[in-house]
Amino acid sequence: MKEGKEEGKVEAETICHRIMMKNQPLEYKLKMLNTFAGGFYLNGQLKEAETLLLAALEIDNASDITLRNMAMVQLDLGYEEKAEKIVAEMSVPDFMLLNLGRYREASVELNGDKIMKDNNSIYEILNKTKKQFIYRGGKNIIGGLLWDVLTEKRLNDPRGLERYGYKVYSQNDEDGIIQEIFRRIGTTNKRFIEFGVQNGLESNGHYLLHLGWNGLWIESDDYAVKEICRIFHKPIKTSQLSLRRAFITRDNIDRIIEMENFSGDLDLLSIDIDGNDYYIWEKISVVRPRVVVIEYNGKFPPDYSWKMGYNEKYVWDGSDKHGASLKALQELGEKLGYHLVGTNLRGVNAFFVKAELTKDLFYSPATAEALYNPLREDYAFLSYHPAKDYLGQ
């Protein structure tokens, strides 16, 4: 047992060193330290998670995200007083930590959910409408009262996609939603292209490989590419999976895809590069995907069309400057011949289907206003047993 703990400590320190040595903005390093800390946390390796979060706090000791994560780690380690002190440093109250420290006396029970006493307007609305926050797995989804009402409406409609979401290997509930879409429209060649996969373990294509699909992954990070080669050596060796290391721009994307012998009809395209996603989708012409999964900026409400300016060298800095709003992507999709058919509960990914395939199979109208989910960062889909290797045959 001691040997295993030592190995975990060394692994955490190694990851920390690699991240800090990267020639990347501090915001990127902060994001990666929190991401890997989350992996250790889900695996029950709390001290390793703490190591990475301490490094993140050295970069920015006022980051609410890092402080929140550290408070959760300290709670699970049994150090509630330490967690309370950490929460006291946060600039914005965290609904997940309302039972700690200075927030404990400020909360009130309402049908099992906690809200702030001094937020009288929300309290009154809840009482008048008998509205309750959407509740899943012991967590409140807080994103706006109106959005919760609309989400609940879609959850009660079999044409809505949210109720079918689940996680096998995807980041959130994308695995289930993708399966439901193809259950409705059918598959053709079971080929996919996905970019922005990191090490591939938590991606939209991972489960599809298990189901016999063939695909192409494009990733720019050297270390992530090496990890993909190590973890997914079986499907790479059999040519079920192609891998290309490249930094994608709107000027090179078609050429990269063609170099890997992908062209024409395609069942699925998945785009997640935390920046120029809109412009990359706009420029792809060498393949014709039937379904597109693309990340949207859930901060912006569904009636606002916004997209970041194109910058081919852009690397996400952890701020709200990334991608495009759902409305902007809806408008682009319509221009390219697609209908928006849904978004996932966490408010991260949007799903589009070729217009001629949608018929009356999906929730309508096919607009951002009808299908929007806000960004809900505190809502997570957990697999409990984290993936470390590719288990497919």
C-alpha cells in the first residue's frame, strides 16, 4: 500500500512538473493542473489532487475554481475547518459549499434544496410557481430560473435529447445523446472525425471505437499524442483509428483530413478546440458529416449571436473568450444545411443533424431559444471507475 501511495505521489509531481515546464500561458497551466487534479480526485487519490491544486494556487491564489476544488479535497480528507477557511477566500458564493462556514447560517431549506435567505426575489418566485431546481445526484443545477423551466420541459418530452444522455467515456453525457441521435436517423459508414481529444480517454470517439466505428483523431499537444499512441495502440495498429498531430486552423483543416484519407460522407464530426471552433466548422468542405457535435459558449443567453474573432494561434486562457454562442452556431448550421437538435445538460456541447434527416424526429422548434442549456460547471457526470487504458478488442 505504501509503495502504491509513493507511486501516486511521484506521478502527481511528474505531471505537475510537465505542466509547469510547458511554454503555455499561466491560464492554460491553471486549467491543466485543475483538470489532472480532477482525475486524481475521481480516482480517490486525494493527496495527489492536493499536490496539483497547491501548484495551481501558486499561479493564482485567488482563483475561485481552484479554491473550490481544494475545499472539496479538504472536505473529503476530513479537514472541514481547513475547507471553511478556503471557502472564506472565495470571491463568489458557491452553491455546492453552502453548508460550510459563513454560508451555513445564510441558507434556508426549501424542499431539500438550499437557497440564500437574502435572495428574496428567487424565494418568492419559487413559492409562487412551486418551481424546484432540477435535481440530479444530490446536486442543484443553477443556471437561471427560466432555463431550468425550459430544460424541465424538454426532459418531459421524448423528442428532447437530454433525458437520453449518459457517460461511458465522453466528457459529460455526450455518449448517450450521440447514441440516441443515431438510433433515430440510423448510421451509414460509422466513421467519425474528432479533434481536441487530449489523451483520448475522455472523448466522444472512445466509446464509438468499442462499437466498431472507424475514426480520425487530431490533437496538437505532443504529450497527449504520445499518450494516445500508448493507450490506443490496438485500434491504431489495426487502422481502426487514425491519429494526426497538428494544430488546426481554418486554412489547413481540409488538407489535414485529406492526408488521412477521409473524404465524402461521414456519420459524425466532433469539434472541441476551445477557441476557433466556429471558423473551423465553417471551412470544412472535404467531408460531409451527417451529425456535428460542437462546443458552444454557454455563458451567453440563447438569443444573442456572438463569436470570438478569428486568431489562428489562439490558445484558450481559461477565460470566457472562446468559441461562439449557441445562437451563432445555430445560424451557421442553417447556412451549412443543418438543424440544431439539442444541447447537453451541462451546457457545453450542441448537436446538429443534416436538415433533410431531422423530419419530426427531434424537439422543435430547432432554435437556440428552444434548445438552450446554460453553462452549469458544477454539474458533472461521473463514471466512478476512471479509464486508464483502452479496453476494446
